[in-house]
Amino acid sequence: VMKTMQRLAQTIVSLTPATHFLVANEEDGIIYRYGIWDDDKSSDDDDHTTIIKAALDAIGSSRAGRVALPSEHPASNLLPTSATRCILVQSIDGYGSGGKS
């Protein structure tokens, strides 16, 4: 599974303007991340859980299961400062412990 996730992340970063890739859910926290994290602003697992929940809550109002968040959104604390211009959050059903990721 991790090899597949790595290939997916490399493809997205290579073929889109994206610079970082992160998979997370409320139960497991950060499952996978790809990119250079030189200034992780939030390293506490409890902080991560709260921030991930805020990002997933933002998706709740989206019919397509994806939203673009501004750099001021709490989710920006999961990314390096250089990668927060536009944060795209996509819902994935059933990854990790289940539920939304």
C-alpha cells in the first residue's frame, strides 16, 4: 500500500503544480506525506488530529468531496510555509482505519 501511495504522490507532484502530498484521517493522524518538510509548524499528534478534523469538516459542505482552503486555514499548519498558497483537500473513503481520509 505504501509503495502505491508513494507512486501516487510522485505522479501528482510531477504532473500538477502541487509541491506536497499528505494523507491523513482523524483516527490515525498523518498516514503518509511526500515533499520536503523543512518547517513543520505543528508536531504534536493532538494538534494534528484537531487540524485534520478541521480540514475534513471543510469537505463536509462539498458535494464533490474536495475543497480549496486558504492559507489562513488551520490545515496550513500541517504544511511548510512555502506550500500554503492553496491547499486542496480531497476526501477518500475507507483508507486507514476506515471512514474519511
